[in-house]
Amino acid sequence: MSGCQRGPLPPETPSINPNLPAVENIKTISDMTEIGFEWTPQYDEGVAGYHLYRGTGEGPLTRVATVNDRYASHYVDTGLTPETLYHYRMATFTTSKQESTPSAVVNAQTRPLLDSVPFVKAIVGLPNRVKLLWRPHPYERVGSYIVERNELNSDTWSRIAEVKGRLNAEYIDTGLKDNHVYRYRVMVRTFDGIISKPSEIIEAKTKPLPKMIEGIEATRTLPKKIILTWRPSPEKDISHYRIYRAPTSVLFYTFLAKTNESRFEDLINTNGADRYYKITAVDTDGLESLRQPNPVMGTTLDIPLPPAITGVRQDASGVLITWSQVDQRAEKFEVIKKARGDSQVIQGITSGQFLDHDVRKGVSYTYEVVAIDQYGLASKASQSVRVQIPNE
């Protein structure tokens, strides 16, 4: 209001001029944080304006506003506490700061705070988020909704969002912990900044991670590959599995592959190679289960052990080499024959001996034996034996 001045103003004990006209017919109208006043204006030339005094409870009334115009007849006292009883009186005053006799005390009570939204609900079981729904507030002066959150073990509420617009009725809280319980409440804010009471408190739990994969097995008896198998996840919304691998159990595990099956074949072009694995399940929302605390080790099949040559005999029929089968995987053998810088491999031997008829007098021969398993993996060569064929 033009010409109004707020705040406790001196003097606290004014000089009373009983000849000044007093303020009459004071009427009030209340809202949540303000009270409006109407009175009969005093047009007496000696009146410069009006003082408003306010108090609560049993305490004294203090000057809170000055209306510097005798023709004024309305004033609004703002910034009040909702649902509170206030006591008021008014007086006219002169330019020399004299006041009239105080008016009768007028009591006025501010209205209670707005109730919050009449209905609020949480959609639970979502990945890393909670969806809040509420019914739009019926009060047309509502301009936004304030969303607050806390956790079960906390008494402190944090304001996480303000949703603009009375007809907006949804908020999605993202970036939350998995399988975690949160609490929410909603308040409304009017266009003039009044905040309602909180709504009822609702609890919401985010979606848990998929269960950890169990029953992982890795082969150790296959050549050039390791086959992984595991128990399929019992959860119905699993999208795929992710396989992680490391060359040792203590190194960082890198992503290897993903698969829709509970089996994976890791091709490795190395014999006797150790690999360590962890496997996770990923659901349709992209949530990934925890990895196993201990990895599963798989190994590609190593080459067979070499045979051990047990005897060498040379006679008129040739050179006879005999050996023992050190590795039971051996299914056949090869003999490497060397002489005068040339090398020859005799294949397809299935017994533990080889008779070489193709020898020449006066020539020195060296023999080695290699074991071959069912997959075609060849051992290292055995120890070599040397035979000198005499001239006669």
C-alpha cells in the first residue's frame, strides 16, 4: 500500500492527544500468512495517517506499520505464521507524532497451512530410480510441488526437486542405489510462496541386482579352448550373461564376451594356458549382478609328455629303437631320423618300437621319438640316441 511503513517504530510510548479522532469500525480478513484490514478513514485535517500495533499471547502490542495517508482505509499485514491468533489495535497520528486514543483490540487468526496433495504413490522395483505420482492439488493458486527425500535411518529431509505447474503430477528420482529403501514426501508451493504441510510419508525400494551366477565350471582337458558352463539364472528378466577373463587370479578382469546361453567356448591358440573367469547376469533394465569373489580357472590341454627311449639295437636287419609310453594320452608316435644334415619323420607308429631297415654302412644316425595324442597334439622330442653303422 502506498504510504505504508513497516516495522516497530518509536516512540514505544506515544504522546496521546485525546482530541484526535480514533480509528473505528476495524474489520479483518485472514489468509495463511497475512491479514487484511479495513477501517473508516478519518478526514480530519489534523490526522496525518494511521499506526498499526500487533501482539500475540499475553505480550504487549508493538507498532508494526505506519500508513502515511489519512484517506487510506485498507492495509495488509504480511509475513505472519499460519494458524496463529494475533491481537491488533490502531491509532491516528499527527505530523507532530501525537496519537489518538487507541482503538479497541481486534483479534484475527491466520488460516491453517494448505494441506498437501491428497494422494501420493511410489512405483517401486525400478532400476536405480523411484517414480512418484500424485493427484494434482485442487487449489488453483498452487504453482509447483516440492519433493523431499530421506533414508530410513535419517531424520533429515533433503529437497531433491521442485516440479513446476499445478497439473504436473509425476517425478522420477534417478541415480539411486540398488535394492535400497527411500522415503518421500511432497509439499505444494503457491504462487505467493506459501508452502503447504507435508504429505504422508511413503517408502519405496529400488530394484535389486540380479542374483550372482553360480555353478561355474571350466574345462581343463580340451585342446586350444576352454568351455565354460554355469547354472542359468532363475530370474525371468535376464537379458544376457557377461564373461570376464584374466590371465592370473590377481590381475584385472577384462570383458571378454556376452552370450544368451549358459555356455561359452573360449578359443585360445596356446597349449597348457591357464585362464581365470568371472560371469555376471544382466537383466532387461541393464542391471548387472555382482561378480564371484573367487574366480574359476580353466586350462587348455597341454602337449603330451615325451616318450622315454629304453633301448637301441643294431644288427644286420637294421636299427631297432624301443621306448616306453610315459603319457597315457599318447595314441601314436613319430620317429625323427637324422643323418648327414638331413631329417626324416616316420609317422603312424602305434607300437612302442621302430625297426629302421633303411640304413647305410659307415653312416651315423640320430633318433628321437615324439608322442601324438587323440587331438593331434605332439609332445616334445624324447632324448636322442645315436647309432653308428659300421663299414662291415
